[in-house]
Amino acid sequence: MNRTAIVTGAASPRGIGRATALLLASQGWNIGILDIASGDSLASEITSQYNVKAHAVTADVSDESQVLGAIDELEAALPPLAALANLAGVSSPMPYLDLTSEEWHRVININLNGVHYVTHRVAKSMVRHNYGRIVSVSSTSAQLGGGTYSKTPYSVAKAAVIGLTRALARELGPHNITVNAVAPGPIDTDIMGGPLTPDRRSTLVDSLLVNHLGQPADVASAIAFLMSENSAYITGHTLNVDGGLYMH
Ligand SMILES: NC(=O)c1ccc[n+]([C@@H]2O[C@H](COP(=O)([O-])OP(=O)(O)OC[C@H]3O[C@@H](n4cnc5c(N)ncnc54)[C@H](O)[C@@H]3O)[C@@H](O)[C@H]2O)c1
């Protein structure tokens, strides 16, 4: 396959982004990594393990000029850009009554504006190629108003990602671009204040319909499905990957 998928937020060693980049590479996608932390070791791991190209750039998704430079660099280094997974994000457990303006803006800037900056730039290239698959990560927190770890600004940003997804599905559909979201429930990564203790795991599992916590690979496979050729008739959709935490 002579196509590239960009994965933001892939540098984290136990994160969903890393699992997604590795799964997509195993399916033949060339991989562009964009993260505020270095993704160089993941890029090397991908190229040594799979017969694809990989290139990592360090950039803050909440800084539009850094995003523009980063996507330019990925496009110059890799085959044509055909897919984007927006996974870069931060958690925020601050209660609303204690919330500072700085925290509100930090979370909205990274979790919402960051998705917009990357998508806006990448969509322009996809329109030129008349093909694209965009998948952004929302959260059960958008649907339930929090409830697992993060609170208000996180829920707001993740709910807005669903609105952005639906609006873009309309506008980009005529250009042969599908735009979808995944809404994970609790996934076993370090984003909820560090590695989960056995007590927190069992509390989280108690609220699910399945008897185990979600793994990064569970979300990665949903993203890879929405990015596949076979998903051409799915757009504007939010796919819950949440062990049944939210049924709608
Ligand atoms: N783990 C869960 O339970 C869960 C549930 C629902 C949604 N999500 C979402 O999935 C995504 C991935 O989360 P994860 O659990 O793998 O967490 P993680 O902390 O392991 O990964 C987040 C990644 O985003 C990167 N990042 C953070 N701020 C950035 C910035 N300003 N610019 C560029 N990169 C930045 C980090 O360096 C890291 O690699 C996040 O958007 C998160 O909100 C996670």
C-alpha cells in the first residue's frame, strides 16, 4: 500500500496511539507520528518490524503553526497522506468549582483545538487526493458527562469532537473522505493519573457489561476498521468501544 496514515499522540509507551500505529503498520500503512514527545523510537520499531516507512515529528497539537510545519514535514517524508487518527489528548480531573481558566483553556486547546488544527491541515491534502479517512477519539465522558476520571473541560472537548466529526462528514463527504469518531470507555493506559491500581481497575470494571478493562488494542482495531477501504459507507458515526458502559 503506498499510503500514509498519520497518528497523533502515538509516542506514549502504553498508549492507544502506539497500539494504533503498530496495528496500522502491520496492515501495510506507512506511518506518520505527531506527538509532543519524541516518537523516534516508535518510528524505528515500526520500520524494523514491518515493511513500511515511518517518520516522527515532535509538535504540540494546540499550536497551529507547529502543526502546519509538522504535517508539511510528514508529507515530504512519506507516501501520500490518506488517513488520520487524532489521538493526542490530556486528562483533567479538576472539579468544576475548583476549575481555573488556565486548566479550561489547556484542555480545550489540546483536546479540541488540536484535533481541529491537525484535521484542517490534513483535510486539504486529502481533498487534493480525493480520498481520506479521518478518525478522532472522543470518550464515553462526552456521553455521560465524565464519570470515570476526567471532568468538565474534558467532557466538553470530547463532546465537541463528535460535533466536529459530524460537521466534517457532511462537508468532506463529496471529496470521498469519511470522518468518524471512536468513544472509548476506560482503557488500561496511564492517562487516568498513572497506572491503574487493582482497586481502581475493579471499580471501573464493576460499571461495565463485560468483565474486563479495555486494552489499547481494542481501540486500535476499531480505528483500523474505520480506516479500511471496506468502511467507505460509514461516516459521521461515533463507535463506542466501551465494554457497554454507555448504550444508546
Ligand atoms: N485511556 C482511556 O481510558 C481513554 C478513554 C477515552 C478516550 N481516551 C483518549 O484517547 C487518547 C489517547 O489516550 P491514552 O489513554 O493513550 O493516553 P496517553 O497519555 O498514553 O497518550 C496521550 C498521548 O498524547 C500526547 N500528547 C499530549 N498532549 C499533546 C500535545 N499538546 N500535542 C501533541 N501530543 C500530545 C502524549 O504525549 C501521549 O503520547 C486521548 O485523546 C484520550 O483522551 C482515552
